[in-house]
Amino acid sequence: MSNYIHQEEARILLGLAFQLHNELGCGFKEKVYQDAFEVLLQENSIPYEREKHIQMTYHGVLLQHDFYYDFLCYDKIGVELKAHNDILGEFESQLINYLHVGNHQLGLLLNFGTTSLQYKFIPNHQDYKPSRL
């Protein structure tokens, strides 16, 4: 994790994810982990937006279908929670796309569906543009 931007905030979020997994274990639906993660964010005074709306334009046209991070924490780290038997490439691709469209530099993919918490930090290597639509 030492090579990533926002490493202190990312460390805090990962610690909360480990706490949640240790307390609930695996086997619940994704929404349960989202609800519980939100409780931990609130208890720890972490600034966040749940189901953060991300809009996309294509050739100057705002597309009808939108994207949503599960959480946008600290207004800069996109967090996606899963409850699956493994972290799949499609989950990583989803978060990478969200980072590109939302113009955020770091994503955190958390999977609560296994006996040990799975996680992956995903940096946005595409040109980061701090001022975007």
C-alpha cells in the first residue's frame, strides 16, 4: 500500500473493512456489508457519500445511464464492496471505469464473501484531471 496516493485514508478504510469482516464474517448479502460499513464510517467520523452518483459524457452528450460507487470516502477514494466467492476481473474493471469516469485517483475493492477479507487497491493510471464536469 505504500506506493499509493491517499495512503493514510486508504489504511483507515482497510482497517474498518477488516474490523467488519472479523465481526460479521462471510456469508451475508452485499447490502448487509454496505449497511454495516456505513455504520463504521459514521462511528469513525469518516466523510463519505453512499451510492455516489457518477455521470458520463460521450462525444459531449450526457449519457442516460449513470454509475454509482458504493461509497466515495474522503471525496477521493472510490470504494466498492462485494460478497462473492472471489474478486473477479469484472469487479476490478468496473471500479477502474468508475475511477476514470469519476476522475478519482484511488479505488478500494473489498470482498466479504470469503473466509478471509479480500481487498485490492486500484490506482487510476489514466490522466487525472482535478477539475472535471
